[in-house]
Amino acid sequence: MRTILYYPTINIPTNSWLRHSLLYWDELSSIVPQSWDNQYLTKLSTDINYLLDEGHFRPIKPDELIRNNWDALHDFEQEFMNIIQSPEFKQFIKRKPFVQSKLHIDKMRGTELTSRIHSNKTSGNLYYFLRDLGLASTDRKDDQWYLFESHVALIYMSLLAKYLAEVDKKQTTIGTDYGIYEKFNFKRVNEVKGFPVVSLNLSGLLPSPIPNVPLEKIIDFKRKRNDELLHFRKILMDFQGKISKAKSNQELKEISVAFQENIKVGIKGLSTTLKEYRIETVSKSLKSLISIKSPTTWLSAAAIIDQDHQLLSNPISLPVKVAGVLTVAMVELYANFIEVRNKKMAKTKDSAFSYLLQAQRAGIIRASR
């Protein structure tokens, strides 16, 4: 049972992201605050309620981190405070139109506190930290809720998802369609301060249901054509797993060439099956971060081909047909170094530990340079 935990909002957007994830993962999830008697403290969308009833959505309680995971909670608080105080975040928040230009570098006054965060979703330490910066207050209408500056709230939810996925008992991976929060979650650093990961980019490669395909039809497809779907998913998962275990740059290239041959057959088979089931599709893109299990240090500055950290001298181009349309898909591999604090979580995952799926508004996702 593979779960993808969406962030940074509670309700997963009802668009192609939802349908794409429903097709490729066993279970969707998001962070939902609940009362002591398991009543939801926020209203779920109609689509999410339907998926919940069908057993394809699992709400994760935020207090799963706050309770009985003291080390993880401490790490979460420290990382969150580091981000909020970082120059990158201060520049990011200053660029937003509603922030006054006279914003002080240490006291971020003049911001609008518009996002509600339930008190059981955070710790007192973080609330008082944000309050002193002018980034949080108690909701006067209901003191069980806090008001956060909107971008602070989204970064908070992004980090919370990452740490909840780490302590979750299931095979849970986080995913988003907001690239900026993925970048804050997994900050790129130089090789001295970080550890190596591979960024796998599948551009225009995956057949995905169009936004108006009923969720009922996708679920019915998963139940009745499960073998074909699992076969295609296995091609993707095996490829990511082999990247993770590669011991040399040459081995990485050989794995990629073999994947090129397998994925073309897999796409043709899955696209045909979806078409027979009258599910209209388009080509979607996906980026995943993959840790390196090998103790060797082949993924270092010396192994990187160019200044863009590109591991394949040229992207693998794949002419594929999705919904009867011939398109050129791309497979790209890049080396990145991310903060060491993410190493423990990354090492525990069998495949990718983070996904960035194409948002409708974003176009084709490219590699992070």
C-alpha cells in the first residue's frame, strides 16, 4: 500500500493532480486536524469525502508528530524556525504584493494574518516564536485556532507533511504541485553542507486522466484493470529503485537505457487499456527526489558532467503516443545536494522520497538548477 501525502493544503485540489495521483498511488492522504473524538475540525471537499468513503483517502492527524515523537518534533521545530529566519524566506515574503515595502528584516510587521491553523496542529513553542515576529496571532472568534501569515502557514504545512511521512507506519511519500514549497522543504546546498540525491524528471511521459474524468471511473478502472496498472507502476518503481542503488555513473546510464526500452512498451499498453475503458488522457510530467543507498561517493562534483549537475549528457527522448497523440517525452537526471537534516528520512524510502507533480498552471516541470 503506497500512500502519497499531499501538501501544503488540507483539501487536495480537484484538478488533474488529484486524478493523476489517484491513478498511480494506492491511497491519497492529507493533514486533517481532528478533535479528541475523531471529528474533523475542517470541512473536507466533496471529492475528498467521496474518496474517504471509498477507502482511497486517509486523513493524517497532525498530532501524530506532536505526540510520542519528541525527537522528530524537535527537528521539525528547529527546521521551521531556521527557514522562517532565513534570508531566502525573507526575500520571498517581501516579494508578495500585500507585504509593505517597509517590512523590517527581523520584525515582519505589516503582513496579513489570513490562514487558520488549529492549535492541535502546532506547538506552543512555534506559536510564540511566530507571534513575536508578527506572523501569528490567536483567532479572536475562536481561540482554538491561530491565524498565520499565509506563506508561513504553507511552509509550516509543507514541513509538517515531511515529518509526518517520516513517522507514518505506511509507505508514505509526500507530493505537491507547488514547486516553491518543495524547494523550501528540500533546500539545495553545496556538497560540503549536504548529501547527494538524484532528481529524476519525467517530462510529458505519464498518461494521466483529464480533469473532467469522474473519480468513480478511475476507481472502477483500478479495481478491474489492476494487473495492467500494477505492471506499469512496477516499471516506474523499479527504475527509481535501481537509480537509488546505482554504484557508478556508468551504471546509471545503463539503467536509463534499459528503462527507455521498457517504458515505451509500458506506456503503449497502459494508454491502450485506458482508451478501451474510455478514460481520456493527456501526457503529464513528474519530478522525484531519490536518495543514493550506495556507500560510495560516485555522485560528487567529479562525477557531474556540467555546471547544471546533469548526469546524462543528453536527455533521453522518447517518442510516445498518449490519447493517440504522438509526443516527445524526456527523461532527465540531475545531481543535487540537499540539507543533511533530510538524510534519515531519505534513506528509509525504497524509492523516491518526494514528488513534484505537474500543476495545471505550471506547464512542463523542469529540473532544479
